[in-house]
Amino acid sequence: MKSHARVVVIGGGIVGCSLLYRLTRLGWRDVVLLEKTELTAGTTWHSAGHLILVDESPAIARLNVLSCRMYEELEADTGLSVGRHKVGSLRLARSRSRFDRYKALGAKMRFHGIAYEMLGPDEAKKHFPLMETDGLEGASWAPDEAFIDPSMATQAFAQGARAAGAEINRQTKVTGLSRRPSGEWLVQTSKGDIVAEHVVNAAGIWAPTVAGLVGKTLPIIPTERQYLVTEPVPEIKALGFELPILRDYDVPFYFRQERDSLIMGVHEPHTPYCFVDGIPEDFGQELLPPDLERGAACIEEGMRRVPTLGKVGIKRVICGPTSRTTDFNGLLGPLAGAPNFWVLAGFSAGISHGGGVGQLLAEWIVEGEPSLDVSPLDVNRFGPYANKTYIKAMLGEAHTYGSLDPNAERMAGRPARTSPLYHQQKAAGASFAVRLGWECPSWYRTSANPERDKAVAAECRAVRERVGLLDLSSLAKYDLKGPGAASFVAEQLGGTLRSDGAIERVTLTTPKGRIEAAFTILRVSDKHYYLTAVPEAELHHQACLERRLPLDGSVQIDNVTGRYGALMLAGPLAREVLGKVTEAKIAKADFPAGTGRMLDMGYATARVMRVSDVGELAFELHIEMEYLNAVHGALKTAGAEAGIADIGFRAYDALRLEKANPQWGSELTFEVAAARNGNGKAHKAGNGGNAPSATWLSMKLGGGESANGAVLYHGDRPIALVRTSSPGHSVGTGIAFAHVPAELAREGTVLECLIKGERRTATVIAGALYDPKEERTRA
């Protein structure tokens, strides 16, 4: 076994072998894989092997397309078969709402190059003649979906990697992990030690155990997955073609053909956990005791839909462990708090995603960035709150595919993180949304405005006409300190903050100029900078910064998110209200836009920043958490005469879209290769930003329906998907953001947006619809 390697991959399932193979194809051949038992052990070897293309998330749909292509390239490159059967798949719709939900995916799937159409019950039956159509509205049909042999695919990846110089060590258990002063990792194993630049945790159901070796946790709990295989079905032999995969997410179940038999995926009404307290030391390629009784209701529904199931015997039942995160997506990327320690685990759709995620993480390690947006898989999208109690609560609410509505707010696992103002906000009528575990006020129900849309419009008016107060305690916050801090900010973030108290918007960009992170940064001194970012960015951005820190210790990053609360005071009367709670001079000349100061407020001292995303005079007040209640109360009292109003994040988003201010994760993503958006709003870019590619669109959306994810057309050509949309309460038109081709990014270009089957006009605008000259922001 080698003593040194550039990358050590821990885990020999399909995702670990895929990564190893892709690393060699990108030119890194000094790579090693360690497997504690045998390749495919754990989950891979007993997986059903489905290759899914269709998904309601655009990012996951793109990943699915990439993954399928990677399997095709694997066969062509190695000459080894992965046992691919392109049989297509049907998704049954029992209700009109389910049918309409599937129908709405059509334009999006075709935009991604995925063949997709809607069928009536009789047309669906032609593809799967063994089923009954009673009670069906219809089905969606994806002819290019397929299944493969998981073991054959894993071995093909492994053989291809070995042929390119990679080393695979089976029966090799990792026993310890520690980071050296050089930044390298010492990997201790049952067969000796290896020193590596990068370590990847691809250990599947064992991934939390491996993460524990570096003092970290992962939000994964193994659950049991069952499917049955029937005796040969006489009708199948007579068909003359291979049956497609049949799915019904309302039960849920799936059927597919396996030679002359049927496989049926059996799901339970409750979550069947396994190994909650740890995986047995000798567990490898074993199965778990089957229990079809707990899936009896699912089997009965399967017999009603496919009656032949009740006429043939069951040859065998497969029950084995699989990984589950609370949103069913895997974990991919650099783990915050452990530089150069990467995670590729937790994939409940591991076979489907295996080819793609191996490619994307290999790109990230070798080239500094993945080629696609991987935010739905970001290993840092959960915080420490995502422990076993949280995971069980979430999986107790929904634990199978099709049980989640991506547009609905989940109610399980709450509240996890709360501001000291949470109970006050609840009493004031706040409706909350979760952002990285934080309960964030979304909008406030009042007696005058009990309905959401009217309430949000009223909150926007309060900010435009008077003054609004928003709890921003969920913002990600960091202290960047050390003698090398100024150089780090200049070189990595493109910051040009030359005086204490100066504020800039900056982006951290990848080697190819894609946006990886976005911060608001305040210079406290040349050795201390204070950074903030959107709540969802907290751990992702921490990991981005950690990977770039100098090894000499001259710069340290401290995540202080939970230490400080924050409030935004915004509106034309904001200065008047703030002046009543501080004796400091805060006139425009004394406290200009783009600066920050420490101000006494009653018994507290607050870091006050004159920044605004909403197109009005605004102050952000950052206060130690124990003083937040007192400062909030003082502002409410001081603003009573001015008609101060509590506002939520829905109003905040509507206001910032009117002002054309993008945010990381919503509009600024890996797929934006720019340091500016189409409105010319500057974000200082580190690591070499490229030319603009993001363009704002103004849309008339009728009743203000959401256009998020809607397809944009130029004539008959689909060109983009809408990233974000909102009614523009102050400007009389809906607003949306999309990344469109450069040749269309011109003022006045007319596009069309497909919303609920109807095309709406979308006109490109070059500047902000509200306060384009920054007069109100800089007041």
C-alpha cells in the first residue's frame, strides 16, 4: 500500500469508485481508495439500479442528465458493460393535482433535453399492459430513463481507475484521521498509514462514523429498504418487449421487469430505521431480515394496480440498508471545519447519481469548481442542529420519494434555531420559514391584512413610505482576523477597503470566475474584518474561506453567527427612529452610506452598518444576542409615532428585487460566471471575475403568481429558467431574475415566460426598477 497520495477515497461503493475513476480521467493518477470490506458492500450491491432523469429541482435534473451520460462514457471508455436497460418509466397520477404537477414539469424537462410527455390512462397501459387503469388521471412518460446493474457499474469504474494508475485496497479499515501542520491528512488504516493532500469520505452508511474521526457529524441515518422479486410471470414472456419502470408516488411503490419476473419496491407507512446506534463491526455484504407485513398496505395497492402480482409466488425478498438525509439528496463538497476533507455520501439515489456526482466532485477537487450548480447536495446545507432527533422528526414526516412538495414549508424538526425575538414575533402574527434551521419571519398576519399577499404588500409600503424593522439574526456572520487579514481580503475577495469602517460587497470566485460565495464585508481594522452572508451560506461560505486560509496561521476565520443578533431598520424615517435610541451623530455627513460604526444604544453597543438591499435608507444593527431584545424594544418604542412596522423576508425579497440586488444561492450561483449582474450592480470579485452573464427581467405576472423555475423563451427557443420572482408592489409589475444568453441581454429585448401553461411577456431591463439613481439608498 502506498504511503503518500494526492487523494484518499474512503469507501468502495459506486460513488467512491466513480470518483476514483473520474479523478484519473482528469489527470490525477496518484489516488488511492480504501474499502473496509469488499467493493459494493453496504448498499450498492443490493440496489435496484434505477437511472432517473426527471426531477422537480432543475439542479438535480441537470445532475441526472450528466450522470446518465457518464455511464455511457464509462462503457465506451472501458469497454465494460454496466448492464444498462433503457426501458423508460411511467409515473402514475391518481389525482388531477398530481397530473397537473407532472404536466407542469414538461417544459422544464424538455429544456434540460429530457424527453417527457403526458399520457392518458389507455396510452400508459400500452407501455405497461400488466396494469389496471382504474382511478388514474394519466401518467408522465420518460422514455430515456433506465436501470443498470450496480455491481457491474462499480466494477467498471474500479477497473478503469486501476488501469489508469489508481490503487484500490480492500479489507482495509480506516482507524484514524488527523491533519498535519502542512495541511496534509494522515490516514491511519489497518494496513498502515497514508499521507494525503485530500481525503474524501465516500463511506455510505458508514460516512457518519468516518466523519466522527475528524470530530464532525453528518445528517445521515441508515434506513431499511425492501423490494421483492416474483417467480416468473407468464404474461411477460408473451409481451415481446421489456416493461418500463412503473412508479406511483401516492402509495408509494415501483415495479420493473427483472428477466421474466417482476421487482416491486415495497414501502412502509413509517420510517424503518436500522443501525441507529452504530453499524456492527462485521457488517458488510449482508442483508437484513425482511418484513413484508409492515409493507402490507403497499403490496395490496400493488396487487390492485398490477393484478398478476397476486397470482405468482415471491421468489425472494431483499431488505438492506440505505442512506437517508431529510430531503433525500446526498451530501457533496468540502466539509466546514475540516479543510481538504470532502464528503460524497448519503445518496438514497446513489446508483442514479453515482456517475454524475463522481464527475462533479472530481472537478471540484482538481479544477477548483464543479461544472454544475450542486447547492441541493451541498454537504454544508445542514447545521449541527441536524442530529438524530432532528432527522427522525423529519423522516417521520416524509421518508419516501414523492412525499415532498418542493414548494411547501416542512413543519417537522422545528423550531431548531431561534432568535431571542421568536416568541414576540409569533405573538405578533409572524409566519415563519426555515433557513439553515433558523425560524425566520416570512410575513406578519394582522387584523387589517390576514392574507399573505396583502400583508406582504402592506409591509413593502411601510418600508417605502415610513419605516420597517426586520430581524436579520439568521445572517451568517464571521470574524476574519490576523496579521495577514488585509492581504487575504485583497487577494482572495478582491476587497479594496482602505479605511476602518469601510464596507464593500464582495464575491469569492472560482478559478474560472464562477461565483462561489458572496459577502458584505466591513473593515474593523487592518487586522480585523467582519463578514456577513445570507443564512443558507453559513457553513458553505465558511468552508470556502477555510480552503483558502494560509497555512502559516496568519489569518483565522471565526464563525460568530450565533453570537450576534441583527436587525434591519429601513425606510425614509429610519434615521429619525435610530436617532431616538442613540446619542451619536448619524446625519448623512456623519454616517454616509457604505460605512460602519459602533454606536451605544441604551445599555448595548451595536455595530451599525449603513448598507441597503431594499432601495431605501437602511441601517443594519449587529448586537450581541443578550442585548437584542432590549434594542429591538427601544426601536419599536422610538418608531411608534413614525408607524414602524414589523416586516418579514417575503417583503425583503420583493423590495430587493425591485432594487435589482442579487443574493447568493438565489441568483448568484456556481453557474454565474460573472462579478456583475446585468444591471451593472458591482460586487468586487476575488480570484478573477469574468464578463457579465446575469440579466434582470421585468415581467407582468398577472395576479403575481410565482414564476420560479419557469421556462423563458425567445421565440420558440427555450433559453433559460427563472431563478427568482416576486410581485413588485412598488413598481406595478412582477419581477424575475434569470441568466440569459449574452446576445439577449439588451434593454427592451422581449422574451416570453411560460406560467401555468400560458406565455407571459418578459421584457429585459438594464437597471433597477426602483431608485435606479441610488437617491433614496444614499439619503
